[in-house]
Amino acid sequence: MIYSTDYHVHTLYSDGRQEPEAYIEAALKLGLREIGFSDHLNPDGGSPEWCMKHKSLPRYVEHLLQLKEEHEDIAVRMGLEIDYLPNREDVTDRIISSYPFDYIIGSVHYLGDETVDLGPEFYMGKDIDLIYENYFNLVCEAASTGLFDIMGHPDLVRIHRYHPEADITHLYSMLASAFEIHNVAFELNTNGRNKPLHDFYPDRHYLQLFAEHGVPVCVNSDAHFPERVGQYFPEGYDLLQRAGYKQMAVFANRERFMIPFR
Ligand SMILES: [Zn+2]
Ligand SMILES: [Zn+2]
């Protein structure tokens, strides 16, 4: 039996549809060993409607700490999915170090002031090669801050199926090297299957690169409702093992441990 964990789910505290309890129930039904919460937080505040308000953070923490204590049947982990915004490292660090998180997911949703994932409009009429280059550079920069334990959906720019013309193997090599050097894990995010992309992040063709660099990985659903907890995980585990992965990363108190697939 694979030791299954899902560290990327969103609840009513940000843009998810249910209270944390419903996700725990779903995880128990699936036989997951750990369920981790990672509601959206923007270091600049709670203004985008998909983010948790900063003033809700103490309540979020208290709620999850209570659930951790209540559950002996499953390990409940407390995390956040924080937007990486250049030059906001100080405030990000302050938030992260104020509470006993188990892990922090660092995600790039923004290029400049615009989000890359909300709609295809962002890509229309633009130089797609340049967008990819800028996006991958920003993810590397995020990894280099040392603020994050897991890099979220590392090639989210694929979401609306705008492909660069150039070969981009070097971008994935750069990503894998950066993750290795800065000792950060990444996620195989299965939620891309529910998006126009219709596949996981990152691109399955480059998983072997990450494995060769020894970058730790975990499989996450990015579920915004309980029905999607653990979604497509058997396929994710299979892909990783075929790419050469023999173990997966698990997190507690911002420490990483490795667990063999079997
Ligand atoms: Zn995200
Ligand atoms: Zn997410």
C-alpha cells in the first residue's frame, strides 16, 4: 500500500467549497494517511476573492490545530498556498513564522499584475515563448527564497494550452536544478486534468529530469471540493515511479521526510 498524502486542498477559508471537516472525511474514505490544508494566502492582503483574509488566519490556524488533535485516524497537516510575489519576502516570512505550519506551498499565479490561470485572455496576442521564460524564471526565483517547502504547480502556464514554439527542455532543466540547489520539493498536481490543459502539472515528459536531479516530490490534488481529494492519484504514483522515483516527500513541522513507494 502506498502511503498516500494530499497536501493541497482549499476550504471555505479561501476559495474551496466546504469546511475542512468534509475534506478529512473524504480523505478517510480514500484511505489517505495524511491530509494537509493549504488555503490561498496573498502576502499583500486578502483582496483577491480567492484568498484568505489575513484577519482570518488565526481562526484558520486554531481550527486546524483542533482538528489535528481530534484525529488519530489520519494525520492532519496545516499548510498554506502562498503567492510568490517578488519583493514581498519579508512579509511572507513574517506570516509563515508566526504559526506552527507543517509545510508551505509556494505558487506563482501572477506575472506582473496579471494572473496566468484565470482565463485564456492573458495569453492572447502575446509572445508565448517569452511568457514561459518569464514564468519559469519566477518559479526559480521563488524556490531560491528558501521560504517554501513545496513548489506548487510549477508549470501552471500550460493551463490554457498555449504552447511555446521553441523547445523548452532547458526551462525544465533550469527548474529541476533550481529545486535541487535550493533543496525544495515540488508537487505533481493532478488538478490540471480538470482544466483546459487536461493533464497534470508539471508536464509528464519532464518528470524524469526532476528524478535525475533528486528533487523530492509529492502528489497533490489541489481540490477545491471534497470529491476531488486524492483525485487521479494512482495515475500520479505510476507516472512518478516510471520516471524513476522510488520515494515521496512527507512533511511535519516544516521538516521533510522521505517515504518509499512500497
Ligand atoms: Zn495555485
Ligand atoms: Zn491551490
